[in-house]
Amino acid sequence: MKKPKENLRQRAYLNTVTSFIDYGTKALTSFVVNPFVVNGLGGTLFGVWQMLGQITNYSNLADFKASTVLKWAIARDRENVDEEELRKYVTTTFFLVLLMLPLILIAALAITWYLPEIVKISDDYIFTIRVTFLILISSFILRKFFNVFESILAGMNLGFKRMGLRAVITIIGGGLSVLAIVLDFGLIGLALVSLTTSLIIGVTLMIIVKKNVPWFGLSKFSFKQSKMFFKTSGWFMAWSGIQMILTNSDKVLLGALASPIFVAQYVITTYLPNTIKDIVTQIIGNTLPGMGKLYGNKEFDKLLSVKRQVFVITWLFCCTIGCIGLIFNHSFVSLWIGEDQYAGQFVNLLLILITIQYMFTYNDGILINISLNVKKKVYYGAVAALITILLSILLIEKMGIIGLCIALIGGRLTMSIAYPIIVAKILDHKINFDLKLFRMMFTMLLLFTFSYFIGESILIRQWFMLLLLVGVMFLIVLVLSYFIGVTKKERDDIYNQLIKIKIFKNRD
């Protein structure tokens, strides 16, 4: 029987809605839960909790990233190979996940031994943080196993099938976290909540895959397939280690080179831009399995058109969230946790620039992943990581959070320059620094300058007024950036794509 045609626009829309619900709920839950956690644990232990979360991710050094390879392999090949071959992909992935478990445990034990020196905590809490870390590692291992199912859904462009379920589980996890704090279970209680939610999410994903992916199953183990996956995953594994330094070591570096107190202030100040960044990157990221199909079919002209539209949409989000963050983050932090936890307007600006830099490198990085040829990405990432570490050592002790921000921006600058060049070679086109790009840059600079000085001079002390002004300013900045920074042709292209989406009708 002939397979129904896949509606890429419709699935992209549904995946976008799903991600918005998931990450919006996560942000809202974190917004409600964090004040309980900060007040229940205190600034120092809250900083330690944030550091432990990042330290747990260091076990990614032993992760072969087989699930990542599986996602992009399925996205690229799902219409070009038979179902038996896809099952071989899954079998190979499960084999590599099981193979990495002993390595993760060895890495975890080594980290556990040195935890007191890393987090700089008093002897009274050493046992607690070690137990907490081991529970977090157990949660980490569960997620690695269940990531296989999430990769299958993403690769098949079926991420929308989990719509609402993760959001519900997130809310339940948030409630359990508050309960753990109220009952004075502390760090161990929070870690147990993480383990429980990881298990529930994983089982849910497994059920969704079995229900919606007819070919899902295991096949006969293929050594040849395993060798190919392992070779590719080796580069993704190397990239994972580099990414930890670039995006998952900021709290650890700040806490180890300065103090956990700075970590708490840093996390709270960066909460708003980071939350919006996570939502936006996930929304945009859900268009990319469809782009993987275009790459697999060698439809480079269409892919370039989609890439340009994604760039413009990303730029619009960056302008909007940047201005909102510069104007209102001080008021938000003051109302949410307390004015003493705000790190300052200049730090706020640097954090927003870090967010914007990340969003653009994220888009180009995913396009490189689609090609499954990530060697150059790893090389340039390694240079960026080395620069970040060196600058951190030189600057954090003297300059605190500002030093960390400068180190992150300076290190990632290598990627900001190199990634567009790599993508241009993959898609066989030339990079053009035309007037459109300078127009967008000038518009962003102008909007950010006004927003910086407005944010420095106001402090809103009522939630209702803050929410009202955020909504109004969001619309104003979006309209200004859309009509001043984006050309008429690009506006027409975006509009024409949007009107082709049949809202809430999934016609496959």
C-alpha cells in the first residue's frame, strides 16, 4: 500500500506547538518551584544543587551519543531504506547505550570522590551531596536509555505525538519538588523527584513509539552497522564533551573559581533569557527533522530557502527577547526572588548576548548534524572550549560573573565564525554579507541601546503591571523589528509559509 505523503509544514507546526507547551510548562513550573527551593535550601545549597546538575552531565564524556546518530540517521534515511534497515539502526543504538553504561558508572565514581573539592562545601554536607549525586546519575542513565525512543519520534518527525504528556509530568514533578522542600528532604529529596520524573517520561515515550511507529522493533545485530554507528557517534561523543565545557560548565566554573553564592545570583539573573532561549531553540529545532528529509533527498535549493527563513525568524526572536530582557529582567528578579539576587544591568546585557550567540550557532550546528559529518564542528568546538577555559581561569576570580560572561562569549566566537562557513560548504553555496544582514544588525543594535537605558532607569513593583507592560512591549518590539529589520520579500516569504499551515489539521 502506498504511504501517505508527509505534510512537512503541518508536522513542523504541530511539533512547534508541542515544544511550546512542553518548555512553556517547564519554565512556568520552574518559576513557581524555584522560590521554594531557594528559600528552603538557602543561597549556598541552591548554588550547590545547580552545580550538581551540571556535574552530573559530565558523565556525557562516556556517552557514545548513539541516540543522536539514530535521530539524524532516521530523519535522513526514513524514505530511502526499508523498515528492516531502520530496525537495525535501533538495535545498534540499544547495543551502544548498554556498552556505555560501565563507562558512565566509572566516571560517576571518580567524580563522586572529588565532589567536596569541586563544590567547596562544609564537611557536614559531604555525605548528602554524594548521595544526591549518585541518585542524579541513576536518573541520567535512565534518560540515556529512554532517549532512544525520543530519537525515534524526532527522526520520524512525530514529536507532536507526545503533545501535553511531558507538560503534565513536569507539573507533577514540580509539585513533588515543592513537597520535598516543605517536608525538609533537601537535596536528596529533589534528586529522588528527578529520578521519578525521568522514569515516568521514559515509559510514556516507549508507549507512544510502540503505538505510532509501525516498524519499531529489534532486528538481528549487525557488526557492520554497529561499526558505522560507532564511528559516527565517536565524533558526536567528542562534540558532547566539548559542549559540556561550552554550555554546561558555567555554573561549575563560577562556583569552583569564585563561590556557590555567585552561582545562585547567576542562575537567577539568567533565568529569563535562558528560559526563552530554550523555548525558541526547541520550537525552531522541531523544523529540522523535515530539513533532514530535504537534505537526504538532495533538495538543496529548498533547504537553503528554509534555512534563510529560520534565520530571519531566529533574528526576530532574538530582537524581541533581548529587548524584553534588558527592560524587564531587573523588575522580574526583584519581584520573583529579591532585588539582591539581580547581578546588574551590564551582566544582564552580557547574558542576553550569550543567549543570542547560542541561538544562531545552535541553528547552524543542527544543520551540520544533519549531514552526519561533524569533524570540523568538533575541531572548532575544541578551540572554542580551550579559549573558554583559559579566559575563565584568567577572569572569573578577578571579575566574577562578568569574567565568566566574557569567557563564554570569547570562546564561542570561534564557532560563530566557523559554523556558517561549514554549512555553506555542506549546502554548496557562498556566504553573502549583503545589505540585508547589515540592516538587521543595525536594527538590533538600535533596539538594544534604547532597551538598555530604559531597563536601567525603571523598576516595576507589581506583577500585574509587569505582565501588562511585557505584553505591550513584546508586540511593539516585534512589529518594529519585523518592519524595520526584515525586507519586504522576506516578510512575504514568511507570511506565505504561515498561511499554508492548516491549523490543528494533521493531514498525512
